[in-house]
Amino acid sequence: MTLKYCSKNRKLLQSVHSADLRAKFRYILIEKGRRFMPILPNSAERKVIQLVNSAVGHTSLAETKFPPFSPKVLDNTHWMTRQTKLAELKMMLRLSTSKIKNIEKVSAKFPMKIPLYYAKLMTKHKVLQQVVVPSAKELIEYENDVVTDVHADESEYQPVEGIVHRYPGKILFLPTLQCFGHCRFCFRSGHRVKPLSRVKLNDVFSYIQSRTDIREVIVTGGDPLTLPMKNLEEILARIHAIDHVEVIRIGTRALAYAPHVITRKMVAMLAKYKPLFMSLSFVHPDEITPYCQEKLNMLADSGIVMLQQGPVLKGVNDDALVLKQLYEKLAKNRVLAYQAIYGIYAPGVRHFMVNRQIAKRLFMELENNTSGHCLPHMITLDQNNDKTRSVA
């Protein structure tokens, strides 16, 4: 399809509003293949396209590929987070009818959820398609699925709704299971752990208050940054007010899926509750776009400590050079390599798993080939589903 400027056909005109440029532009969508090439009449409209391009790393107008909807300006939350429809995905990736049927079948079990921002990014970087596009491999069942399901095991450690307390000194706090996008390797897709209901919020804080051995609260999910900011701040403020809690950590993939949510207002709110750590979960260096880097530096400038805590995935990043690029790119943006997780089993994700031998080889190839602060702990679970750093 081609984006073409026009002022005659009123029925097909669609408006684009820019808060920055204070201008209105009209476009017609004309179907002509899968590419979306803007034909722009003036420099002001050229500036709008360049703003959109900068979010995902496109460098010129010639590289622009708009999905099949009216263009939205970068500073529009709806554009950044609106979910990709299957018909749009079909055109973007030129999917066959059989693949569409597989996606529909898999999505009935674990729905497809791809923000438009990430969909635009994965049209440029095909490896990212494996991260979010449903695969028929997810439907394969194994005899020991029940035994090895780490999520089912995790659900056994819920003293109250919304809390997982497995390890001494720290707890997981799950205020939501909503995410900006659905990672196909997610081990919580079965929703066995119950997230927090609003009416039971006080039960969580009563539990934390009663357990003086808890020094760290990890707010995760789901993705806590999907919560309304006032709700998230209420949670952080109440945790911060508990004397024996020394550190709050937030787990999020917002920087990969929806970096737009990291606003100056959001950062200022988060910074009030330092020491605050953010565990990010990038899986590939191509997720760290120029726009994402702006947001990472905004967080770092505020004094928030950022950690990389992501999985090693077969066919995505099980390559020492890719991991080296990922950790070095993160270090450049003040994110420390903390954990690289492998061999975490759950139904539907086994095709992503790497074994101990591969993990050890990757770690050995990284060692002495990059800086020490770019070497994460290689984490897996032992036979009792307890975390272990051993890769021997």
C-alpha cells in the first residue's frame, strides 16, 4: 500500500494530529502491495515521518513501512500500544492461510498480543517475530509437562493472593497479569498464580508488614507498568513506608514493547521510591532502538538502577555474539547484566529451551571476550525447582 497526499476525496481522508507541530495532515491509503511509502508534499510532514522512524531505528523515508491503518504520531500512547490485528499481521509478514489458521488455533490457548510499535520493529528485524508470533510448536505436549511446569510449582508458594514467597528475604508481588505484549516463551501463560484483586490489597501489605525478614519486594506480573500510574504509585508508596523493606524492584518489558510509557512524569514518580531497581528483560539487541535508549537514559539519570534479567532462547539469542552485543549495548545505556536464564520449563515453551551444555558453552565464549560487568549470572532451576547459578 502507498500513503499518498490528497485533498479531493473526502471519504478516504484520515487525519494525523501532531502535538509538537500543531498541524493536521491528510492521507489516502491506496492498496498496492505490502509497502507503505509516504509521498509527502512538504517538510513539516516529512518531520512527522522522521519522528515515527526514530522510534524503531529507521533512518530514512525510503525505509518507512506503515502498517495498514492511518499513521499516528510518535507522542500518541494509542499508536504505541494498540494491539496488532491478525489481518494486519498477515499483510505485514505475508503469512499463508495455513499459518494464519495455526496462529488462530494457538491464540485460543494463549492469545496473540503484539503492540504496533513492536510489530513495526519486527518487520525490520525478523528474529523478533519468534518472540511474539504464535507458533504451532506451542501446542506440542510432553509426558513430563506437569512435573517440569515451573509456574505450577510457583503457585504452591502463595501465602496470600498476589504474593509468591519462595526464597528467604524477598517476595514476588503480582498486582496484575496484564502485559503490553505476550511473549511466546512466557512460563506464566497458564495463569496458575493468582494476581492481586483490588479488594485484597490490604492483605498483601499486612503480610509484608508481619514478615520482618522481607527486605526486598519484587513488583512483577504481568507487567506492573500496565497499571494506571496512580495505582502503581499507591503500591510503591505503601511498600516504601514499611521500615524493614530496604529495596523495591520492578520487573518489566515496557522498554521493549512500549517505551512510550516511560514519560518524565512516570520517571519522577518512580524516583521518589529509591532505592528502586528495574529488572528489564530484553532478548535481543535489536529491541534496543534509539527511542528505547532515550528512555533508558532518562531512567538512569533519575538514579534508578536498571538490571538485565532475560532468558536465553533457542533460535533467538542462543549465540555468544548476539548476547555480547546485547549486554554491551545495555551497558552503554547504563543497564547491568544481572541474570541470563535458561532451561525454565513450562507447557508450550519447550522449543525455546537451551540445555546446560549450550548454556555453559555460551558463558565460556563470553568470558574474556567482553567486560566483566557484561557477564550475567547464568541461572537455571535444579531438580527441586530452586534457582542455581551452576552451569558446570
